[in-house]
Amino acid sequence: MSNARRGQLRFIITGGTIDSFYDSRIDTVTPNRETIVPQYIEALRLRKKPAFAVVCMKDSRRITRADLRKILAAVEKSPQRRIIITHGTYTMADTARYIKSSLRSPGKTVILTGSLTPLNGFTLSDAGFNLGFAVAKAMELPPGVYICMHGRVFLPEEAAKLVSQARFISIFSDK
């Protein structure tokens, strides 16, 4: 693999709140028809241009086994070794555990990230911070599968969404 590809990031897009809009008709967020993540990432002017692949645009509670297989296949087929998956927070840990247990391509660093507030349309969204944090961690973490949320790195088996506090916790170390 060339040095240019080794350092390049691949984003695999699956939808979730990070790529949603507030739909006042139903009083909730709804996934966009098309992703806005590439537009945001390209505005960061990263040294190496990242690659993007859209697997689906779904609320993570609607991700199916077939979608999980497509996400895994996108990771496996990626020529890039540093991969960020944008994903809804409700089932992010489940998907991370699935990828960790099923991944057959050694040497890849796979990070799942998302947000509790959409990237676009909300001044105080956690989305931009989580994306930037995931980019930084993708460049330094060793191969493996991780969740990067709210300035923390979690292993798939420890991460849980604490809905009442709108944050992720470690089931092993957080009180």
C-alpha cells in the first residue's frame, strides 16, 4: 500500500443524528436524504483529502443485519487503513461490537462517532467536535475498533449511551 493511501482517511456514512435535520412536523430529527458530512470535513482543509462512502442514511434504530453486513464490507474493502464511521448513537456500540467481532482485515483503525445534536442547523451541536476528535484519534490510535464521543475513546465492549445524561459512558469505570 502506498504511503499516500496509508495516511488517508475513509469516512463511511450511515446516517444518524449527526446527518439529520429537525422535522417540526413530527417533533424529532430525521436523517437527511444526502449526507452533509463530506462538506463539513472538506471545509476543515485536512492535509490529505479523505475518501467518502455512503452505506445508508438511517436512524441507527433502523439499521438491519443487512446494513451491518454492508458497513462491514465497506470497512473490509477500504484501501484506507484509517476509517471513521458516522453512526447514530442508539446502536453505535452494537455496531462497533459487530465490526470488532467480524473484521478480517488486520491493521485497520476503525472509529465510530456521531452526535446527539445534528451537525447542521444547531449552534451548540456536539457533531463538529466529535468529528474533529475522531479525525485526530484516527491518526494516532493503533489498529482496532473504537468509539470516539465527547472527547473520550471507548472500546466497543465498554461503551454505553446514558440517555438521561446525554453522553456516553464506560460501563466499567464511570459511576
